[in-house]
Amino acid sequence: MGLPPDSPIDPADKTTEVAVGPLIPASEAENRAVADRLEIKEVAKRIDQTEAGVSLAKSKMLPQVNAVANYTHTVGSQFNPTNAWFIGGTASWDFWEGGGTYYGIDESKARLAQALSARRKAEDMIRLETRSAHVSATTADQALHVARDAVEQAEENFRIEQKRYESGDNTSFDVLDAENQLTTARGQLQAATYDSLIAQSNLARAMGQQSPGGIP
């Protein structure tokens, strides 16, 4: 949670009223994960560095040209002109260099290929992880809706059995049985609620988010 170990924590009860979905499509969730996950951003930086290395290695194959300019103003000398200019240039080209420059380009390209391959592999793993989390979140969402419907039916059944008992059409055992069914349905709803929250959190983490608030 990012809090100091001695921080006071006041846990709050989570009611059955949980905002769930509708979830975004799985393909959109995968695209968000690829865009936001830290692993991809780190690989992207590595690719930028290796691309710069390839450009630098190629630049060494080109001649290095330097321009030189000089101006001298002399006063009181019979041997030197009062004003003198000099403009020149130097050029160097280490074309061969024992093949080091040439093979340096191949080495830089190999590192770039490795970085690109690492990005593809990371994207595939993230997409698979996100899709799996999305399936789990969707399943948990469906189970939550089923549990809510079951509670509504159990509440209605309990209400009917109470009315029948008041009118003498059943026994107290029928009322107790209906109450037991309602208690069981509410317990299942609580379990489905927390399963849904966990599934949403797992999906948010797979997408590179800190909370499930941005998923729906």
C-alpha cells in the first residue's frame, strides 16, 4: 500500500453494492497494457539507445572534415604584413581501421535486433496476461450478477413464506428454510463481490494501472 509499517489503518466494510463494468473489450485492454506497462517503456528506451548506436557506428564510416580559420593583425613589424588571413581544412577517413568500424555496425545492428525481439516477446507476454485477467474479470462479473439475482429471489421467497405463515398456510419450518436459503444467497453474494474486486484489481495491474477505477 506504500504506507509506513506503523501507520494506523481503519478497514472499511465493503457492501454488496459494487460498481462493476461494463468492462472494456479485451483487445482495448491489451492495447492499454502494451502502452502503459513499465516493461515496454524500458524496452523502448533500450531500442532508442541501440538505434543511436547504429547511427554512431555508421557515422564512423564517413570522412571527418574540420575547417580551420585564422586572422592576425600585426603593428610595427617590417617582416610581417599588417593583416594576415588563413583559411584551411583537414580531412581524415579511417575507412579500414582493421575492419573494426565495419564490424562495429554489424554488432550495433545485432543489438538492435535483440532489443526489437525483446519488445515483441514482452508485448506477447503482456497481451496474454491481460487477456487472461480480462477473462477472469468477465467471469467474476457474470457470477456477481447471478448472485445478486439469487439474493433477490431468496428475499422474495422469504417474504412469501412469511405471508403464508401469517395466514396459516405453512409452518415455521418453511419460514426457517426460506430464511436459511436467503442467508446462503447473501453469503454467496459476498463471496462473488470480493472475487469480482480481486479480478478487477488483477486486470488493472495487468494493464499497468494502480486501481481498477479506470477499467470500466
